[in-house]
Amino acid sequence: MIRRRCRRALPSMLTPLALVAALAGCGLVGGGDDSAPAGGGRSFTVAAAGDILIHSQLIDQARADAGKTGKGTDGLDFGPLMAGIKPVISKADLAICHMEPVIGKPKGPFESYPDFLIPPQIAGTIKDIGYDTCSTASNHSIDHGYAGVERTLDTLDAAGLKHTGSFRTEKDALTPLIMKVKGVKVAQISFAFGFNAHELPNDKPWLVNQNDLGRIRAAEKRARAAGAEVVILSIHWGREHHPNPSTPQLEFARQLARRTGIDLIIGHHAHVVQPMEKVDGTWIAYGLGNQVARHDVPTGLTEEGVIGWFTFTERDGRWQVEPRYEPTLVEIPPDPEVTADGTPAEPVKGQVRDYRLVDVAAELKRDDLSDVERSRLRLAFERTEGTMLNRGAAKDGLRPLTELPG
């Protein structure tokens, strides 16, 4: 068993190959002072959010918004859709997104479920609101084969976003992603449980990381050998539309906490918020819900998400993690109604008019909310809070990043 909190590899353990890998995998994120004392006091923040799924209705919204703003590329502007979370995401020293689908070409064609192909314009918006890196291992990673993986990664590169979980080459798959965050070398690794009806190519088994304790341990070991002081795992797992983690999910979480030195585990895939829990000193966010999506049958739960906010602080050579959460909500407009003579009906006061991703606590501070709007937002906050805490995380210090306004 690996002892928890044994975090730093000695310089003498680094082989020339490991040093090359470290240089190849490093990038600067969040600035900071490289000369910070190694003995203690270093600290940085991480923001992470749920699945990004761009369904057809959201593409239509981006098209309508481009017509109003005059911005965007090739007639699509995703900025207004996602602007509501920029104040939180942009404040983090390291912000991690989860890019679930395959990225297509600027003018399409685009596809929704079951084999996603989404506009590349979303990548620029993700970068603009403050994300630094994205996990790309999901059950949709190979919806469009190797070409889809390559195009997705090329698009993220062009937007200035780092990424890990799917790869163009075997060399890339074996090269850790290590980012310097306020002087701390932070590695991100990303794995997924499987790929729906698709199989990894026989000649490219490294194309996407697949869940396996041995593989995850090996990825962490490579990151540590390349100099990583902190390792964050993004993992695609669990049951869709179930707020409670599944038994296999809970069992695997305990294996990861007890048999690896991973510092933080961030889960995706359920499309609904799942709780956080501290297991043997390791914080696990089982599922952050959807960051932005529009399922064919919205359930209320599928529109709710959470931004996990984690403060890492070094004390006596060990990293302590303080977790917080910020509820989010995708506001969905109702289907348009018409009067008896066929003209559009006047919208009801408080009715949502556009698809918008909002920070629930920030929205609740507005003075101009109707009773309907306030009730909807309070429900999202309180339901997310109840889910976050239902495995006893409050006793270990989990609290909202922003308290529910009165």
C-alpha cells in the first residue's frame, strides 16, 4: 500500500528520460513566484466543473446570440451562454474543464447524441471565461475515431487550452501534463470507464485512458517522476442520472484513495450532481453534474451543476485541501407559445427567454428577480447543497463557496 501524503520525488530519482518528459509536459498557469520557500506556506486554488455537452438547442442559442452581439466566429457566439460563471472560474489559479464530446469543424456538420460533434467555437469561449486545461477522456471521446480525437486536441491547442486524457501519439500518452501553478508543479491525469459502442483501435490502445487502478497508478507514478508535487485525477465514471454514487464507484474511489497518492479526485459522467466525500484524507467529488447541456428531456437535475473550488495549502511538506462548492444552473426557455391567431404570445414575467448558464448564488443577489425566478434559483441551490453533503462531508469542512443569500 502507498502511504498517503508522500508527495515529492527526490531530484536524484529523476532519470534523463523523466527530465525530458517533465520539460515536454510543463506549462505555465496562474503565474506566481517560483522562489516561494519549499518548506511551507505555498497555496493555490483550483476550480473544476462538470460536463460540457453542446446539444443542438445550445448551438441555436449561440447562433441567435451572434446575431445580437455581432461577435463569434462563423455565426456562433457561445460567450453570452457561459458568461455567468466567468467571475468564479477566472479567479482560480488553475481552472479545469471537462470536454466530453468530439469537436467538429467551424461550419459543421454538427451532431448530438449518440455520437457528438460540436462547434469548435466553444473552445474559445471556454478559454475566455478562464479555463486553463480540460480533461478529454469520456465515453464520447472516440465517437468519431482517431480523426475526431486529433481534431478535438488541435482545437483546444489553438484556443490555448491544455488537455489530457486522449492523445495523438503514444509518446503524448506517456508524457505527463504538468502545469506550474504559483510555483507548484501540478499534474492532471484523466481517465474514462469506456466508450459506449466504440472500441479503442487495436493499433492505438493509448488513444484514450481507460479506467483501471494499475493504469492510474502508473500515470501518477510517471507524473511524480517528472516532478509533480500535486496530482489531480479527472475521472469519468458512475451511473447516468443518479445523484447517489454507485457501489462500484464507491469501491473504486476507496481503492484510489488508499492505493495511490492522488491529491484530489474530480468525477464526471452522471449529468447530475453527486456528493463530495473525504476518504482516508483524499477529497473525492463523485460528480459535478453538467456544466452546460440541454438534454432532450430536461429533468431539473440535469440543468444543475456545481463548480468545485479547492484551496491547496502546503503545511509541513504535506498538501491539505479545503473544498468548497458553487451551485450553477442552466436556465432553459420554454417552448414558444402562440395565440389563437398564430402570433407569438407575450412572455410571462419571470419566464426564461434564453439559454444561460448562471452562478446561482450570484443570481440570487439580484434585486429585480421575480418570485418565480427566486424560487427556481433557491431550489437549485438547496437541492445541490443537500446532495453535496449527503455523505457527511460537512463534518470534514465542506461548505458553499458563497452562502445562500437571505
